[in-house]
Amino acid sequence: MANPKPNLSTMPALSKLTDEQLLDMRMCDLKLSIRGTPLQKRIEQLNQELASRGLNFRPHCWLSDDWFSPDDIPGIAIPFYLANPRLARLERKQLLEVEGGTQAWCMKILRHEAGHAIDTAFRIRRKARYRELFGRPSEPYPDYYQPTPSSRDYVLNLDMWYAQAHPLEDFAETFAVWLRPGTRWRTRYRDWPAIKKLEFVDEFMKSIAGQPPLVQNRRTIDSVGRIRRTLRTHYRRKRKHYGVDYPSIYDVDLCKLFSSEEAHRRNVTAAAFLSQIRNELRTIVAHWTGEYTYTIDQVIQEMIERCRELNLRLGGAIDQVKRDAMILVAVRTTSFLHEGRHRVAM
């Protein structure tokens, strides 16, 4: 049975509430704001990046239940949990990760969403060249997509080859790569077919430099202050959609490789250990398997996140664990690619 809803008039700060108390709160009662949070500085950074490219466009941002940029509205919805560290911790417990929880990750997503927003603001998808390069924007979104990790027809910004999910995502990812400060996209993608998409974005953005947006709608959709469902309902729906409740395919192997025993509680965590040898794992497994290093890194990241969730620690000799970890990454990379493991929920 759910706990009674908190009395808002006497409720302590979110940081003082238990997980159960938070889960029984409605989103609209969280009383969140972007102002004064790290999000404010990250949005300011995004605006500076847009200005540095000569673009007269600043997407308006608001808090909602997820990341998105609505059709016909050149703005960005940002998930509520990024506005409060206590809610970010709850997010990790409920969904095993905090999407956009680091500075670098958050900026990648903001640039991506800015791609959607500027597409709307200047009606870029109506251009014939856009449809020629990226595909039909009206194409229905799939429930799942199964990317081809070796493809060079798409840029790499967000994880899981997200540009391959849909033509609109392809454009947004291409814009994000183009916008990132210090990017060397001409060199990085020189021999890739994706270079044509980047050149289109570069040419188009230069052509609209200093011009006001054609669409200046400042509406918001599903702002957190208007969402009346509880966090408990929110997370139940998201876990069902993404399959988070299913046991991880890594669990058995990781529990053999590392330890959860009390005797090893003072040892380095398995997540930290894998992070320390990540570059070495990626390089050696790529050499063994011939697989794309970006693919291997996705597998390592999933293993790190699961080790953190299982609270595993180093329990054996470092050299032996390292060798076994390399074998495990190689085996799981093969499974990831050839057994459909990389089908991704939208």
C-alpha cells in the first residue's frame, strides 16, 4: 500500500524526504525551477555556442518529464530530475542511470535538442536537400530501432548510434556535432559519407546567420508544474517501456568476475576498476575482434553501470581479473552485435 501523500504545507526540503515519500509526490508539487541550478549555466553555454556561430536563435527551455523538443515549438524540454540532486539520485535508483547527469553528457543532449529546435524555427526540414540527405521527416517513429554500428553514413554524438533512429534524429545529431566547440568535423568525418550532411548544416547555418527565426512560438508542453501524476507512476511506466525490470544479461558473468562479499567491502569498486582500464580494454578487444571501438565502448559502459547497481568490488588478483574482463568484453561485444542486443527502445 502506498504511503499517504505528504502534507505540502509542512513538508521538509526534497533532500530530507525518503524515496517512498518522493515517489508519492506529484510532479507539479515538486516546485522546481531551472534558475540557480547547474542547468542554468549549461543553457547559457548553449546560447553562447549558438551566438559564436552567428545564429540569432536562443531556444526557450522548461522542465518536464523527459528530454524533447515539440513539433512546431522551437524550444527544449528538460527532465525535472536535473534541477535537483536529490531527484537525480532517485532517478538513478529507479532507472539505473541519470540521462544528462554530467556536464559533458548534458551539453551533448542540449546541442541535439537545439538541432530539433532550430529545425523547427527555420523550417529546415522543408528543404529538398534536407530530405535528400536525411530522409523523409514525416516517416513514422519506430518503437525500436536496430542500428548498424559500422555505418559511416551517420555522425556520432549521443550513445547507441542515435542518429540512425529517424531522419529527424539524424539531422539533430548532425547539428550537435557541427555546433560543439573545438570540433574538427571536417577531419573526423573526412572519409565518411556523413560529411555531406555536415557540409549541408554548415552551409545552411551560414546562410541564416543573423536572421530572426521564422517560427517564434514560446509555448511549453507538459511543463513539470502541470503534470499531476506521481513519481511512482512515472517511473513504473518508464521501467516498463525500457525493460529496466528485466535482469541484466551481464549479471551472472559480472558476479563471477567481481565480488559482493563482505570480506571485499574495502576493495576498489568494480565500476571504478573497469573505468580505470577502459581504454586498454577497448584497444585490445578491438584488436582481437576487429570490431568498431565505439561499439566496444557501449558494452563496457553497460557493464560499468550494472557493476555500480550491483555494488560489486574487486575480489581477485588484478592481472587475472583484467584478463577475464577482456574476454568478457570480447564475448559480450559479439553478442551485442550478432544476437540483436543493440535493439534500442525509442
